[in-house]
Amino acid sequence: MKRSRRERSAMRLYRPVGLAELLLIYRSGMRRFPPRLPEQPIFYPVLNEPYARQISRDWNAKSPEGAGYVTAFDVEDAHAASFEVQQVGARMHQELWVLAEALDAFNDHIQGRIRVIAADFGPHFTGRIPEDFSLRGQNARTQLKTLMGIHGYNGMDFHAEVTANHEAVFAHVPYWGQIATGKEPQVVEAIRMVWSGAFPEIPLGEA
């Protein structure tokens, strides 16, 4: 009997991304990486988590966006094997080089969803600034304070705010988990609870 795509053996790969790329991935349902820009002829997933974490910490978190997210995903072995492994430095610095025009087919062979497994943030991180509702115009740090206030007086409004501004929440929960103090960790946990009920198919990333 022919095995389904979900049952086929797969290679685990990692991709460090910034905030803008993360939001594009999120808008795909965590299924696809966005097309490359004209000045980006190659897509570079890496073969191990330490290398991805190094890029996230030392490059993406120090970029103007101030954010580095490490994503993990699985690609069908047979398709991944069609790309030669490139070593670009020390032994751990291994990548697959996927030409921009091959990225669409590469995305078609991703099994399951792309996941955020770690994140790094610089001191100037402002995040995704919403345009609607109570979080409108606020940076990531202020959003957590606002959500804490809403959580303290109205559970229904809290639920509505988290779901209405789900893009910002998805991007910021790892950041909030790292900076939360006092009673804020309880609010972050409440956000996770709302999310798990509203968007169970897309888990929130880790701090």
C-alpha cells in the first residue's frame, strides 16, 4: 500500500527568520516559506539547531527588527536529498541551498507545520504594532502591560483582544515569556490558554 506524504520519512531542518518573514510564514498557516526577494537568489535552511540559534542570536536579533526566531520543519527525505549539503564554516555550519525558483516545490514537500522553537530579541525590539482595538499603536512591551490590565477586569475583552490581534500575539509571546516579571507570567499563561482554544492547529512558539 502506498504511504501518505505524512507517513514518509523526513529530514528535520531549521530556518532562522526575522519578524517580517515570520509573519509571512504565519499568514500561510505555518505551511510555507515566502518567495525570495530579487536580491535573494537562494533559500538557506540549516541542518542543525545550534547553527540556527547562532544566526538568530548573533545576526537576526541584532538587525534593525531586533528579533530572531528559530523555526523547525520536516521535509520529505527524497526531496531534501535532491539538494547538496553545503558546509560554509565549521562542521556545524551546514546548509541546503535551494534556488529561489525551486522554493515553491520545496514548500510543497514540507510535512506538517513550520514551528517556532526558540527566539532571541535585541533591546530595541518593538514588534508587530497593531492597527486596531486596545493594542492599537503600541509596541510589544506596552502590549503586555495593556493585556495585563484587560485580564484583570474583563475576561471576555481579554479573549477578544488576543484573538483579534492574533498576529501580534503569535510574534510576541516568546518575547513576553522572556521579559515578564511580577504577575505578568500569569498573563502570558492566560494568553496561551486563550490561544490553545482559539487556534489549536498553530501552537505558540517557545520563549
